[in-house]
Amino acid sequence: MKLPFIPEDAPFSGDQRAWLGGFLAGLHSRKALGDFGSPALAVNAAPVAQKAIDILYGTQTGNAEEVANEAAALAKTRGFAPRVEELDAIDMDRLSQMDTVIIVVSTYGEGEMPDNAHMFWEALSSGTAPRLESLNFGVLALGDTSYDGFCQAGKLIDMRLEQLGAKRLGARVDCDVDFEDAASLWLGEVMPKDGGAAQTVETPADIVPQKTGWGRKNPYSARVIENRLLSGAKSAKEIRHFAFDMGDSGMTYEAGDALGVMPVNNAGLVDTLLQRLGASADHMIDGYDAPLGVLLTKKFEIATPSKELINEIGKRAGHDELSHVIANGDKEAMEAFLWGRDTLDLINLAPEMTLAPEDFVSWLKPLQHRAYSISSSPKAHPGEVHLTVAAVRWLYENRAHGGVCSTFLSDLASEGTETPIFMSPNKSFRVPEDDSVPMIMVGPGTGIAPFRAFLEERQARGAKGMNWLFFGDQHRASDFIYEDEISDMSTSGLLTRLDLAFSRDQAEKIYVQNRMEENGKALYGMLEKGGHFYVCGDATRMARDVDAAFHKIIETQGAMTPEAATEYVNRLKREKRYVRDVY
């Protein structure tokens, strides 16, 4: 039932009245207050009721959750009782009963909602969404200006709440990849000042508590203890296994978390850019405390061209195709044009064009960490953390190109060297708490990484639940990574079922979604027994194809309409029994 609207100057909010009513009822039930002494003393001893504040987040990689927890810490210092939840945990009835809401939401891919905000957005944007005149809200949007849909998820939620009559606590702020300072400043400004209880931080109360430990701005230099090639000699891929010694860092993680790696740029690309700019590595630029060579190596993204760089080169290069694509604003045409090209390739569209180093640097984005799914359980490898990484390499106009972090790890993170790392928790992607329920995992290619960790975790916990893995790649002979480990897990009974899909080993390509459909009856049976379904890997094709097959299996095996199958899947998502780690 929807709570009545309580004016801001009312002596109690709905939550306070509910708390006070429950408290007084409890007093009367305690043998006429004999446990507390006199009625007057009992009432005077009651703590001051705290106002509730709801902090909701939508996240794909954990950043929004991190900011939401920061918001909760700040709310406590201002006397509030914060409630932190994922957006998809909130239905419209609950939202309509809330008084004050802080929403932190990231944008995934090209303007999409993150996985744990899809159902919330569908309900909020529907024609049946309730009016929200009693709601006070603020939206903090996280995104990346490299993408066309920069902070689109936050923009949509902010606009829709306004349409439904909700009132802003403050203007929405759209944060780029360096979000920490902007987020902290915004939280300090929009967070209400007085939650009713004594503040736990008095001087100054408005300061957001500082984070401690290792993070993106302060990574830990971990010693590499293993860099091993997993893929075979005839494989079209280069997939490697890495192990890092966490030493005395004090860092901890759980199976399902991600590891952030801070790379440096390829030295050859840096040297070539310096030559192209006609500048020396020790050239100093006003406003920076490091020379140009260091800036291009450690501070700026020089592989993937930024939007600003693309537009500036478009103005200067006189390149007909690039000018045409920019003028038309055709997203697909721009992606096709940029395919395989890096920053140096764009500059070389006009070989005679000269660029001042100062201008060039001003068009670059900061060099960012890369997050990889952890492929180890801390129970199986105490003091270590493992990764499974595919090195991305290609040729364009006879010049070698490479993924920034994957080739940094493959080429430079040799045993005994140190690599800057930090943990990125992913609390939504976890082994089932109930060790007896089935666990179904779909992870082709490097998507197997977290499931190696999941299986190690279940083994260490002595879990008796069924473990079912769908794995595949191109060729079994060269692309079956961790084959020995997986075979041992199958032999021991830890891995109950294994279905393989090597697409190029027969005339007709077979993928993991095909294996799912072949075993649809058994898969649906495991879901009906409380099974958890996990997907990890490529978001562009694999994850979408797997999702479509998943819906089809439920529709067919459950004799459901498409609408009923969708609701079944949504229920699994709400119960955290269908979760994805896709990229």
C-alpha cells in the first residue's frame, strides 16, 4: 500500500512513525515495562530515530556500487540510515513509497542500461509507472566519453523521474572515466544534511570519508609468478595464464571478482608518435610535471583515438572519407572507418600535417586500467590471484598493432617483474551460497576464467551441487585451454557435466548456445531444481545468442508463452540465479 505524503516540516516521516510505533509496542509487551524501569525512563532512553535514505545503483563492473557505498558512508555521517540496493531489486510499489533516493548508474556499451538495471528501467519507463510527487531524488551518471551514448542510462532515468513528478535534490552530474573526485563533490552537495540522529563525523561532517587501501589511483605492485601460454601452436589466438603474488598488500578477493591492471603503452608506438610529432621524449609541456615521453607512456591513451582527437584530425587532415563520416554523424560508418586504426593511423591520414605536442596531448584521454575476470579461488591459491588473458594483436598497413593491456601483460609481465594491480569486487557474480544447488556455466574462450575460479571454490567448500560447464572455441586441438585441469575435474566428479563446442572442427559451425539447446530439457530441469545460470565472455554476439537460446529453452521446455518465459527469466535475475560477466 502506498504511504501518504508527509510534508518536509512534519514532525515524523513515515519510516520514523513506523519505527516509533514498533518501539512503543515492544515496550508495552515487556511485562508492563518491567524490563526497562519506569515508562518515563524507557521513553527517554530511546535512540533518536534516523531517517531512511535509499541509495540505488546500476553497475556492470562495480564502479557504481563503489560510489553507492561511498554515498552510504556519507549518509551515516549525516545521521541517516542508508539502504543500499541494486536498481533491479526495486519495483515500482517500493519506489513509490520511498522519500529520498540517490541513484548511481553506469552506462554499458553504446548507451545501454547495465545488467542489474534493465528490469527497473523497463518498469520505470512503462506507461503503468506510478506518479512520484513524494519522491526526492538525485542521479549520478557514470560513463565514458569515448562512446556515443555517454551516460545515457543516467540521463534516461533522471528525465523519467522528472516526468513522473519526482523532485531533484540537485542537478544530475555526468562523470567520465575519472569519476572519483566529481562523484565525491556531487555527493557532498546533494546529500541531505540532517538525518535525525547524531552525526558520527563532526569536523567536517560534509567530507566524504577517504578510501583506504589499494585502488585505481593507488595500485599495488604485484610480483608476477607465472606467465604461461595456454593456447596451442596452431591456434589463431594467444591466450595466457598469469599468476600474481599479492605479498603483504592485505588485498582480498572472492571468486567472481575482477582484477584491475594498470598498463603502460607500447614503447614502439610511443617512439613512433614522438617522431611523428617531431618532439623529443624529454619535451616539457606546461601544466604537467613529467616529460612528453612519460606522458605518452603512462598517462594518456594513445591507442584508441578519442572523439576529440578524431574531430580535430578531421578538421586538419583534409581527408575526404573521414570528413564525410564526421559530417554525416553515421555511427556505423565511423566504426567501420576506425576499425583497425589507432591514433597514429589517424595522424598519418595527412602525412604532411604538423601537430604541436601541446595540442596533441590536449586531445587525449587518460590511460585507464583494464579489468579482467579473476580465474582463481583464494581458497585454492592463498596469497595469489590469477588471470586468463587473450593477447590482441593485428596488422594494419603493415604495422603491428596490439591491445594496450593484453600485450603489456603478454610481453612485459614476465616472471619476477612487478605489475600494478587492484581488486574490483563484483558482488553480483558469486558462487551460489547454497552448496547443494546446481551451477550451470557458459564460458567459451577466455570466458572460462571465472568458472575455473568457481569450480575451485566449490571444491574447496566441499559443495555437493551439480556443476555443468559449456565451453568452446575454434579448434579442440589448439584452443582447449585448461584442458588438463578440466579433465581432472571431470574425472574427480567435481565437474558433473561438460559440453564442448569447437566451431571449426566440422563443416557446420557449432557454438555453446547450440549445445545448450541440444540439452534444453536437462538444463531446464536444473533451473527447476534451483539451479544458477552464469554467462561470461563476449557481449556483442555470444552473450546475446546465449540469452536468446536461454529464453527459447525455457519457452519450449516450460510450455510457456514468450511473455511468460521472459517473466521466468526476470525472476531468475531478481533471485540472482541468472547473472552475467560480459565485456
